[in-house]
Amino acid sequence: MFNIFNGFVIAYPSMPKYWRWLNRLVPTTWVLYGLGVSQLGDVTGHIVQFAGRRMSVSAFTRLLFDFEYGMRWWCLLIVFGYVVFLRVTSILALKYVNFLRR
């Protein structure tokens, strides 16, 4: 289910408006966003787009995927927040949820 809403199958600008909140909720969205922005967000080389139109790689990723280069540190912080939240939740669940009957 995560793969449908993470922005890889359907890009964020192409998603229906009622699915966009789910895209921002999925953790793999932020991993893909961070990888795309950190690798392609500051590339100034030009690519040939459809019908011979030339544009920079960073403008193409901004246009197609709505990736902003300034969000790369926020992506790292959000992924770290997911890791901490899931780790703390699992530790608390292991401590307080006990199904053993003696």
C-alpha cells in the first residue's frame, strides 16, 4: 500500500487532491524525496525534454515531481522522526503488552 502513495508510481502533482495527504503520511515518500533532491536538486546541466525543449535537471524534477532543493534537510529530519517514533513505540509495546498467562 505504501508503494502506491509514496510518489514513485504516481507523482505528487499528478495525484488526486484527496490522496495527497496520504502521500505525506507514508515514510518512504520522504526517503525518495530526500534521495531525489540530494542527487538531482542542484544539477544545473540541461536535458532535452519532450519536443526538443531544453531545461535544467533541477527544474525538471521541480516540475515533474514537485521536489524543492531546500527541503532536503527537512526530509532527513522527518525520516529520523519516523525512526525514533517507531523505535519508542516498539520498545513501549514490548514493555507493556504482555500476552503470557501464568
